[in-house]
Amino acid sequence: MISHCTSSSVNPVTWKTYFDQLTEYQNKDPYGKRVGKASLKFHKSMGSYERAYKYKSSMPTKALYYASRVIGTKNYKQSINQLSDAIV
């Protein structure tokens, strides 16, 4: 998605307004293969971002990948192998 946003002192657009409207649009008109609801968040530091990524994305992906290799069906194992690049 490409977005263009302009602002001025006469009619200012804040980042919060921009993100709220973008999220609302993405939830009303979702992409075909999306997994969950759209959400956007600014992090105050790189450490905050890294912790959020680890707990919300990296760890669940790794758990799903390794669990599927043990208990998944053949079709599920083939599908989950696409995640192997994401967990490196």
C-alpha cells in the first residue's frame, strides 16, 4: 500500500489521525490473505519494538512451526514450511 499524506498549519493532520483512518480503511476493506485485524503502533524505543516483535510475532511463529513438524498433518506440514524463512 502506498499512502501520501500532507498537512499544513491551517488544517493539520496528526499521526494519530492518519493511523486511525488508515486502520479503519484496512479493516473495512481487508486484504485477501490477511490473518487478523489491522493495527498500527508507534514504539518509544527500539527495545520496545524488539520486545513486541519477539512476543507477538517471532515466538508464536517459531512455536507453530516446530509444533506442526511434530503433530501436523502432511498438508499442514507442507503449508507451514513456508514459515521456515521467517524464523531464521
